[in-house]
Amino acid sequence: MRAVILAGGMGTRLRPYTTVIPKPLVPIGDRPVLEHIIRSQMKAGIDQIDLCVSHLGELILVYLASADIPPSVRLNFHWEDEPLGTAGALATIPDLEGTFIVMNGDVLTTIDYRELIDFHHEQEAALTVAMHGHRVNIDLGVIETDDGFVRNYIEKPALRYQVSMGIYVYDERALRHLPDGPCQFPELVLRLLAADERVAAYQCDADWYDIGTVGEYERASADVERFPEKYGMEPSLPSPPELYPVDTQSDLDGGGLHPAGHAAAGGANPVATARGGRPSS
């Protein structure tokens, strides 16, 4: 199974965190959100992951080259020299065939990817959008009028919508509706609907955080700290310094970051396919 992770955004809403690191490398718990995504997809049987990168993409490549990812999982990098949008970026990836997942690189979730894919197949859809319930609080009194007269007054109502989780399942036929050049995902959805293609809606109640804002990032970090097991992490316990000394100078001299395409000692995850004039592996 194949997945595409969109990891090229500027992360402007998450500044100052994203001033020096790309948003997919912002840490949640003991690892970046991107590594959370990759590990959860591996558990679902996904063994080929394409990453669309741009802003500070070299740092993503270097990090994943030294991450503890099994060699059976193939990572491919695709560079955007100009923004192509959340759907247009797929045009940079060759040989996208059959059914594959596409998702944003700033999502922390416990979604069951296999269940999502099964639902997509059952619906015989060109595209499936994973949805999550979201409450929107209006902090003002809402007035309903008719012909210049007040008919109702609702004080600070709460509205609930089904919103996109930034996780999708594509059938290859959906790609035929991409225009040349940039294309955002909502535009692709409207093109599919206009062509009478089936666009399915998958209702999901899994834990889900879009860490694109500081508030959501802090909520996601707090949830991982409280319930690490949900995200495949061991509960962390503080280690006495005298039992676990750290040789800072040795760490600096010995590295920890490895050249693109070279894994850390003991690891061998293949990182490949750098495009658009960027560093190749």
C-alpha cells in the first residue's frame, strides 16, 4: 500500500516554532509529528511513502535518513520548486496507481487507516474524505431577523460541523481531473462532483489534532503526554542524571544527523528520489 504525505507548507500559523524547522518536524512527545504519521501508517501495512516537500525540506530528508524506520518501508522525496497546492502536488509523483492515501504532514491522529481504505473500496469512490465533528463557539449573541424585525435571539450559540481531517483516499481515476498547474484540494473535490464522480465521506471519531496552530499543537502535545500509549509510545519516566550521564561534547562531535540517504548506525531505511534540483540521496 502507498501513501503520500504533504509536507511542503510554510507553517506560518505555527510560528515561532516553524521559524527554524519545518512544521512536520515539530516535536510531539519524543518524536516529530511526521514520524508519528509514518509509524502509524507502517502499522497499517503501508510500505511506500512519498513526501512532497519544499520549505526546509532538506531538514526533513536529513532527519528521516537517520530515523529508526525499517528498511522495508521505502521513502521517496518529491520537491516543489513552486507551490502546487494540496492536490496539484500529486502531479510531481510518478506512477500513482490504484488506491493510495494522501494526507497533510501536520496531523496527529489515531485513525484506523485500514478501516478507512476498506470504506473507500465499499463505496467504489474516486475519492474519500475523512471527516471529524468540530464544534464552533460563537462568542456573541446571534440575531435572526425577518423584514427588519427581530424574530429570534440566540446568546452565544455553539455550532457543530463535519470538517475535513486532512486525510484522503484516492483512486487513480481522481487524478484525471487535476488541472495543469496549481490546484487546491477543495477545487479538486468540486471538479469531481461536477463530473458526477463518487466522493465518499468517512465519519471518524478517532483522536485528531491539526497542529497547524499553536493552540492545537499545545493540545496535541498535552494529549500525548497524558496518554502516550494511544500513539504507540511508552510512558516516559524521568531518569536520574547520575545513572544516565550525557556526554554533550561527544554527541556534538559524533553527530546524530547523517547525510541524506545514509542511515544511522544500526538502521538502513532507504530514502530516495530527491527531485527539482535538491540534494539527492
